[in-house]
Amino acid sequence: MGNVIEFIKLSEIFGLVSKPKFVLGTTYTLSLAFFESVIFPDIQRSHLKSCLILCDAIGHHHALSEAAALQGAAQDYMVVAAPVPGAFHSKVWLIIGEGEAVLLVGSGNLTQAGFMTNAEMFDALHFTLQAPPTPAMAASVRAFLMGLAGMWPAQDGQHLLCVETLSKMEYAFADLGASRNGDLQETRFIHSFNGPLIEQMPKEPEASDLYIAAPFFGGNIQGLAAVSSRYSSAKIHLFPAVHGGNSTDIPLSKVISTYPKASVSPLAVPQKKNAFPHLKLYGVVKNKDSAWLYCTSANCTDAAWRGTNVEAGLLRSVPRSLLSKYFTASSNKLPAAALKIDYQVDVTSVLPCWASDTGAGLDIVVAHNSRNRLPLKEVTLTIRSGSNLAICHKPVLFHEGVVVHLPWTAFAGWQRRRKIAHCLEICARDVTGKNVHAACLVENKLLLSADPIHRSAFRGALALLDAEGAPELADVAAIFTLARDVFEGHAAKVSEPKRPDSSTSQPENENQPVSIAVWPPQPDTTELRKRIGAGAFGHLQWFQKILKIFLSNEPSDDENDHFESNLAAHGDDDQESVAEVCRDEALDGAIKKAQRIWVSAYKDYTRLRDKLTHLCPTTENAPNIWAAALFALLSTLAVYRAVKRMAPDLPLGVTCDALCDDFLRAMFNERRQPDDFCCPKSLRYRSEKFPALSHDLYCTFKLRPHQDIANVILALLINRRVRVPETSLPIFQKHQINMIYPPGLVPDQHVFDTCVRVWRRYMCTDSANPPEAAFEANFKIITQCLSGVTP
Amino acid sequence: MTALPDRPFVPKDFSLRGGGIDFLGLRWVNLTIVGRDLIPELNNVTADMGTFFLGAWIPWKFKKLCSNDRDYTEKNYQAFREKVEVALALTFRNEEGIDRKFGEVRNRVGNTQKISLPSPLSFKEAKRTKQNSLYAAAIYGPSLQYLGFIKTYHSQAKGGAKSLNIPVPADDSDALEIFRGVDASLQKASCYERLASFDATRFTQKDISQLSQVGLDPAWFRSRAYAKIKKSFRRKLLPSDSHEPGYPRTLTARLLLETVRQRPQLTVPQIRAAWYTGMFEDGKSVATSNQLLNEAATRRGKGAVRWLKD
């Protein structure tokens, strides 16, 4: 091979689609640690709806040995074993973006060897709206996607997110359209879902030469016979790979005796002289000028070309002269020894299953075609997450069908960890008493099916509250985008609330809210979904989920310690000076990152805060204002704390106390507009002095915040009193509290605990020595004053 | 933007040559698998059990020294811990009077500290940072907890306030056996009272030498005189209950013994190769009479190197 064969980093191919929406990868074996370390981080994820990796069952089984070290598997991307009778061997990557797509097909598995070190061969096509696929190509890609989805019977498909995702990918690819014309010489995507590969190869009765380079032949010449039978007139040029320097996977003597005219030699790959030639490349000379070149996953085996394997490749028409560049014989001699491979793999004890995290527990599904092996007895279920594991024993499982739900509490001592993959292993006896085992990653369907913005916001919220590392700027921005959507009513435009009707036989209690609140997190979802639509419902669900995390999730006590110990992990007892340098660099980077995050977050918050000043609530957005405003504040306070954790000495231009006080002013004070403000006729307000938002929401819309939100407001009020002590409760504070709590509700111990927790987490600036006694004293003052207070 | 060629291409290695260690994050994978299947929660610096003994003794002794909650403060704990840690590191120096008849420990935490005696013993005096404390995350901190010497690194505070960074020692019989054994040994030194106190007194080289001969040099615990506490340590290190998270360590140890019993002269790479292939170099099977051990051998072999292949 000369310089005519390009030498390209696969990472550059992944970068061709600027904002991918879908990424599909198929592979035989895989290293998910490699994928997470090297490939996934380079995929732009701001618009990424789904990333799906399909692999062979055996590859999947081996890949799970790395599960303990994985973070995003089944959380940020899907990994599913393909249920096919043969080997799922195709190596296809389809990256679909807005108006463009890349199809990458070749011989390399998703491993370090397959992507980097082996001598592999890939071919790729870039489709755009200006250069769409030909009709045949478009049909073939869609057939491939449909073929993948069709691997699962309908009974299994209904449980599987990957099937739904493949369907979405097919639609997304179809959006690219197809060119009007195609011709017989065009590049073709040939795969097993359109029939045996050999039958799809172009017929060339006059073919003069057939070139085959492959590492595996199945230990026989059946594959060679299959391919050569298609081109019986052609002279064979065979390039078997040398394994371990001493063997090939084809009986050479039999090749010579069966095909006496064939030339057999090792392949020369100048770009990777010492690498194992794992490539699978086929060339057919059509005539004196042109040839076909098929770059594929298919080894030269009967199973690949005519059997049950799933294979794929790109077939191109190329100048005949090019073949000699690809198929150059090495001067080395081929060894006569035969490679010993045990092709017999017992998979009868493996039970295909899938698991998903429902939040409360695990949904486990066994493949429909394994239902006759159920119920399972003496079942041991092990859930692993990092180095933690929890075990659940069940005498019988799946006695009512192929689906079972197990609460997390069934796993004694299980503590769910975030940002880490969960792996489920099942060992049991089937109905016949035979030992069976199953293993799969536990899918977080909520995350996997979330919109990119929601996933990003969720990730940001977790990062803000976690002691580990720092949030990504884009993730923090996504939180504020979500807040803005809810704030502006994009998320939940509820229908006009019913006004009290004088003809109603039962008098309406005017103090009871009549609108639907954004909060609490568990609304009547069916009714709400009907009202606001599925898209907005998704926004709302994620908004609530994140707010719930902000309010209820207990962060680590030793955030600072952890950050410091992370830095310390770079050090070494004997290399303190190196460690010092590393620490300095890490700190410098942390400071810059912290600054960027804060500037962006504070800008977003200021925009939302300014809107509160000018806002005239309507029936559409009024129910969201308390929740959205508080969401924005808590997000900002969380960012504030995270930034302070990352860079304690970084001046932020505002204090935590100032943020809290400003929020209270925005919600409880009258809002004076600028002097040149001219009140529009359409506005409900008639002067440049707008009423306090809390007052307007309560008096006009009968809206008080949900109690969980009210508790946070109470914590803000107490926090102010802690800093500016007063022995009594001034009338204006009574009024403020009456705007948030219904009459007669006196904050109890639960409210106190909530307030303290929120205060310590977001507002207390002296975390080392929180003035808890003062907080408690002020809480008591408020409680006492509230007893008997009526609005 | 990369222009795609109109023909197949060879993928180029895009690993960052010289761009830093652990480009693929495989060290993490390696450590995780080693930490899960081979020697859970520990790593290969655990050869020196004496360091564990002392690391576990410090919080236990501190608790004993405190008579009430006014004593039990982070400040007091830090002072006491630093004093013992600096003294411990001083025993690594090759000064006169320090007998090395039991050899030297492999992981000499804090041996780069800079302190001239006589002096009070603190990290500040020794110009040490908490990153090279015995309890740092990168050193023995997690291992001490995973071996069951320390219940938690945080003591609960009153009224739900922020917890204190004072470890709570374990209270099982083996842990107590070790704590008391270490304490009894250290008490033989005349300066023990000054060490086991909150006082910031000055220590001399003679004090350190004396302390090192009664167990402050962790290598000293290799002596047969400490057989009883070594047994307790072994039970902690190699639990016999298969449900214990540390049980794979026991399996690994048994597998190692079984392998070496079959071939006493094997080197470490040979053992690793035997576990991976299931056979010795002459083609004979490593199979043991115990199915559990056979499975363990397969997991240990394949788990550790699988991703390096294909």
C-alpha cells in the first residue's frame, strides 16, 4: 500500500457531524472503558438525543468485566447485546446530525486495538442536504436500521429503549432525503439484513482477479469457496493474516490443492508494519480499467458470507490500478501452522435479560424466547456499582411472566451512586434445574430518553451538589435555560383556572389556591400531560426532578476535603515537588473554570431576576413564578457554593447574603419602574409602582407557593433575621409569611428540619461554625407569632 | 474539516503520545478490577501491616485520651495525630540508635518531612501537608476503613451540626486486640506518656529511637512477639465469610497459595500467565480441587488483561 491510501484518525470522522443528534455504533467486541475514555468525550453532546452501541452477546459479556469502572454506560449511552443466532459482527457507525450524517464502516471493533493499534480498514461517507445519499444508499441504511430493530421479537421490543431509538434514528436519517439519481457504479452499503452478502456482491462474469485479505477463515476453505464461487473466472490472490507470528486460520495446503493457480502471501500494510492485520478487504477486477473494493467486517468464512452472522461493508467502484496498492504482498513467508481457536462457545447457560432503573427499583425483563426456562429458582441477584455491591436472594423469580419488579430495598445495604454504571448479575436455576446466569447494565431510561437540555441540566444539578469535581459550563447554562422556560410559561401553560362561580352551590374557600402549581414533584401527571402537552410535560418533569434534588438531596459533608484529596491524589509521598506543581496547575485551571461558570450563571440569573421587576403575572405563568424564581435562586446559590469550593479566594462581586436579600426584595417588595416608564393600557397595573409579586400572586390568582417552596422562603427570612437580629416579628414579616403559608399552619419540627437543611446548604456562609442556635431562636419567634395569626 | 477520501483508509492511532499518563483511563479500570476481584479496597502498598496497626491505633488512642466532649475536638485530634505521624516518619530516618533487625517498611509515608530534633512534633514543624498524611485518600485512608479498623472518618456532632473530622475506631474483638497490643508495646518506651497526650512537648532523637524499638517503626511488628495481633490482622485482611466484601482477597490468597504449592518456583509473571491461560508453561492445568478457586483463577486472569487483547 502506498500513499494513495490515506491514514486518518477515526476521531476526526466522529467530528465531521458538528452537532450529532444520534450516534449508533455496532461492534463485535468492545471496551466501554475505551469508549468512555477516548470516544464519547469527543462527541459533541449538546444536541445528542441518543447514543446506542449494539454488540455481540459474547462481546457484551466480556465488556461487563469493566462495568465496575464505567460511568456513563446505560446512563448517558446505551449498550445492548444483539440477539442473533450467529455472530453480531458488523462494525458500523452512523452519526446523524441536523441535515447531515456520516456512515463509517470497517473492520475495527470498538476497542483500542480496533480503533488505533491494529491494521484495520475503514470506509466512510458524509451525507448532507446538498449531497444526500442515493436512493439505494438511503434505502440500504434504513434497511440496516430496521434490520437492527427487527432483531428483537415484538414482545421484547416493547420493553426496550434501543428498539425505539433505532426507529427514531431511521426517521432522522430519512430526513436527509435522497438524491434523484443513482447508477450501477455508485457506492453500496452491503449488509446482512438485505440477505447473504455473497448474493449482494455484483455479478462479474468476466472478473479476472479476486483479492481477499482477512484474518479469519474459520479454519477451513468454505468461506473462500463461497466468495470465489461468485467470481469463478477470477484468479485468487489470498492474503491471510499471520497470528502470533506462527500460524494462519486457513489450511494453506488445502488452498493450494484446491486452487492451484491461487497466489497466497501475507499482506503488507506499510502504515502499520508491525500491527496485526485485522482488516477484511475484498477486491474484484471487473475489466481492464475498473474494479470493486469491498471494505467490510466480514471475515472469509461461510458464516460471514452465507450464514447467520450480521456483517456490513461499503462496496466501491475504483480504478483497477488501485487494487495493487491495497493488496501488496509482503516479502515474509506464511507459516504453515494452523491457528487453534475454539469456535464452540456454550451460551446455553446465558439468559438474555435487560434491566432498567425505575427510581424506586429495578424492572427486569427476560427475553421472550427464554420464557420456557422460567420461573427461576434459588435466584441470587447482585447489583454492582463501582466497587460496591448488594445482593438479593429470591427463592423464586419470574413466576408470573418475563417481567419482574424489585424494589431497591430488596438489595440489603444498597446505596445508589450517581454518575456510575450499575450492573446486574443473576445466578439461578431454570425450570429444568440447570444453572443459568445473566448480566446486563441497568438502564436509566429517564436519563437515556431525556432531551439533551434536560440531561445536561440534570447533570449540572448533580455536579453542583456533588463533592466531586466541577460542573460543566454548558450544564449549568442548561439549568438556567430550564428555569427560564418554566418561568416564561413555555413549560407549563395551564388552562384558564376556573373563577369562583356565584351559582356554585358550595361556596369556594377564597384562601384555597385554585390553579395548578408547578410544584410538588408528583402531580396528577395524566391530567397535567393532557393540559400542557408532552413536550412541556417533559420540561416540567425535569424541572421538578432537579428542584427535588436541590431541596432534598443531602450533599457530602466533606466537600472541601474531597476536592483537596482529589488534588492530593496527583501527589506522591516521594514526589512532593511534582505534586506541588500539579496542584498549582490544577488550582489555576480550577480558578479559571470557576470564574467562567460564575460569570455565565450570574448573568443568566440576573436576567431572570430583572424579569421579576417588570413582570405582570398572567393566568398562564402565575402558577410557575414562585417555583421558577426559587429554582433560579437555588441554582445560583448552588453555583456560588460550587465556585467557592473550586476557588475559595475568587472574588465574585456579590455575596451569598446579598443574593438572598435581593431575592426577598424581588418577591416581597413593591416594584418601582424607571422614571420614564409609561404604563401600557394592556397591563393590569395602572401605575409605575407595581405591587409586590407575592402579593399580586396571592391576591389576584389566589396562589401561594407549595409548602416545600414556602419552607425555603421561610429559611431565607430566618437567615436575614439571623444576620439582623430582632426580638419580635415585625408586621411586614408577618405579612410576608402570610403570603407563603396558609392561615393556621404553624411550622413544625419537620419544617424546621427542612429550613435548617436548606439554610446550611445554600445560605449559611459560615459553614464551619453555623449559628444554628440563632437560627432556631428566630424560627421559634416566628412560630410563636404565627400561632393565631390570620391573614 | 476532514475531507473524506473516496476509498477505504487505514485508521491512524490518535492516542496522545507523551500527552500524559493513563491516556485511556485504563489505570482506573485496572485498579477497579484489582480492587474488586483481587484484593478489594486495598492495593500493593499493604505489605506493611505495622503501618495499619499504627494508623488504626491513633484514633483509638485519641478516644481513650479524651475524658469528655471538650477534649474530643478536631484541634486536639489533629495535634495528636500529627505528633504521632511525624514521630512515625522520623523512625524511617537512618539515625543512630535505630535498630533495623526487622528490616524497613516499603511505603515510608512522610519520609521527606524536614524537621530537626529536638522539636515539638507537628506537620507545621515538619513542613508536611495533609496530602501526605497517613490518612490521605491516596495513601492509607481508605484502606484503613475498608479493613475495618475505622468505622467512619467523621464523628457525629450534636444537634445535627456538621460532623467532626475525627475517625471513629472499630470496636470488634480483632480491632481491639490490635489497638491494645500496639498500645501495650508502645508503653514500653519511657517517653510514651508524652507521645500519648495532647501536650506539644519536644522530642529528641533518643525518644524517637526508643519509640522505634517498641513499635513506632512499623517494621517492628514483623517480630514474632506480635503473633497474636498479626492473627487478628489476618482475620481482618482475609475474612472467612464469603459474604464479606473483602472475601475475594481470601480467594486470591488461597489461589496464590494453591498455585505456588503446585509450582513453588513460579515468578509473578508466570503466576499471572498461569491464571490467565489456566495452565502452566509446560501445558499442565492449574486446576485445583476447589471449583470456587478455579472460577476465581479464570476471573483473575481474564479480568485483568482482557481489554489488552483484541
